[in-house]
Amino acid sequence: MPRPPSPPSRSTSAPAVETVDTSFLETLLGYNARRAALAVIDVFLERMAPYQLKPVDFSVLSVVAHNPGITSRQLCTTLGILPPNLVGMVNALEKRELILREPHPRDGRAMGLHLTGAGQKMMRDAEQTAAALEADVASRLSPTELRTLISLLKKVYRPA
Amino acid sequence: MPRPPSPPSRSTSAPAVETVDTSFLETLLGYNARRAALAVIDVFLERMAPYQLKPVDFSVLSVVAHNPGITSRQLCTTLGILPPNLVGMVNALEKRELILREPHPRDGRAMGLHLTGAGQKMMRDAEQTAAALEADVASRLSPTELRTLISLLKKVYRPA
DNA sequence: TATTGTTATACTCTATAACTATA
DNA sequence: TATAGTTATAGAGTATAACAATA
């Protein structure tokens, strides 16, 4: 198992490190996926600030919007959030009158989650903003490249 | 601004929510990139457990391995870590005798970071394990698709 | 005056155990 | 008994301010 090129021999008068070599990390999918996700999230935080929504809040509201009556448990499973950690988020969103809990029609233990009128109105704008912001972040990709990228990402994390 | 198909009319005897619809979130690059990154990281944590390396530790060691003499400041800039948060990591890696601090040749304030012999030996195995693990996670992608995916991700987060 | 490394500290995120009320 | 929602709490991860030594 050969070690490729001999290291830059630190014992010379070489200037320690001038330009940092990250070529190995850049061969790793995990490294690149994380950097890309963080880049998008940075812009997300800026542009969604007017709505006071962080990515998790947005995900919760969006899933509730498209699945009225969904239970907390279902939300947790879908988004990979642990139940104790969801409670605070839902409480906060309820205090902001964007979301509300109603008794589940057939399970006395569960609560169905719904958007309020204000919540629905806000999410229409917020989802549009999110889509626009992503298009900006991915502006160096053609529409076809973006579709390819998303489809390949799904292949990585999707169960089947 | 029309609202597409009428909602599943919760007021009927409909079963609240049966299958959760995440189709909107799945159109978002940020959502998909984050899910994919988390999927890779999960497997990373399992398979790198024998080395007792979390993703950050691995990144630090890998960059030091390929850039002997690099300063803490350079490491922080490269990996997006804040200086106060790097201190503890380097201390821990130093205590494990994988890394060591040496005075910088030309800057009395700075310390150059280097891998120990044990650190170099371990990272040769660890980097091989990381590459193998990623190939497994991306097993549903062809080699060409994986190359495409990584190249598109770089286009998203890279400065230029 | 500016920068490197560091300490102290606070805030957020994520994780575990255990309780209650319903099933 | 098992599950939904909740509480309390612990542990990572991430953030800012400030200081000593050196540039």
C-alpha cells in the first residue's frame, strides 16, 4: 500500500502551509453534502428572517399545511424530530397563532395539528420565498442540473 | 392565486392523515441535501466508531494529515469551525497522541499542527474506511452518478 | 493596532428517562 | 401491555466577549 507523493518535507525552509489542501475531503459525499446543505441554510436563515422561521419551523408548518390533522407522532417520524423536542416548537407556533391543536377524531390520546388562517396565509408566502431563495442559491446550476442534483440526493437517503 | 386540489375535507369521516405528503419539501434542495448528509453521517458514525472519530474529528485529522504544520486559524477557516470550539477538539486529539502542536517556524503566536506517527497510521486506515463507507451509502448510484452528484454539490457551495 | 490562541460562558440542538392518559 | 403527548434534564454543537502573547 504505497503512500503516493512524498510529503512537502517540512524540514526545509518551506513556509509551513500556504494554501490548504482539502482535496481528500472533497472526494467524500458526506463532506460535500454537508457543505452544500449549510450553504443553503445560511441563505434560508437570511431570507426567511421576515417570517421568523428557521428551517425546522418551516418544515413543520409546511408538512402540517399539506397534511391537516396530522399527529405529532407522525410529524416526528416524517421529519426525524424526537417527540420531546417537537413540543416546544409546536407550543411556540401555537403562541404565534400559526398552528392549533384539535382533538383527534378517533384517538383520544392524539392531537391533530392544523394551520390557522394566518398560518395558511403566511405559509403561502413563505413557501414561495423558500422556492425562490433556493433557485438563487443554485443559480450556478442549470434547471436540468438542479433536477438531476435533487434526484440523486433522494437516491442517497431514500429507503427504497 | 388558485389553491390547487381541494383539501381532503377533514369534516367527513376521513381518517385524519393516513400517508404523509412531503412532496413540497422534496422539491427543495436544502431539504434533500440535509437528509442526504444526515444519512451519510449516520453510517459514518457507525463505521468510524472503531476509530472513535466523529465527522469533525475526522475532518480535522484529515486536513492536518494533508497539510502538516497548518495553524489552528487556517484549520478553522477551512472547516468553518470557530476558534474557541477547535481548542477542545485539538486538546482531546493531543491527549490521544494522534496530533501534536509545534511552535510555528516564523510566527511566535501560532502553533503548527502535525500528526504523530500513530495519527498517520490511524488516518491511513480511517480514510480508507471513510471512502469505502461512502461507496456503500451511495450504492444505489452508479460511479458516474456519484461523480455527477459530488460535482453538482460543489457548484452549490463553492465560492466561485 | 491587529492577530493567534485561549478561557469563560451562553445559547441552541439533540438525546434519554419517566410520567399521564388513553388504547 | 403498548402508544401519544408531555416534562425534566443531560449532553453536543455553536455562538460571542474578552484576555495574554506576539506581530
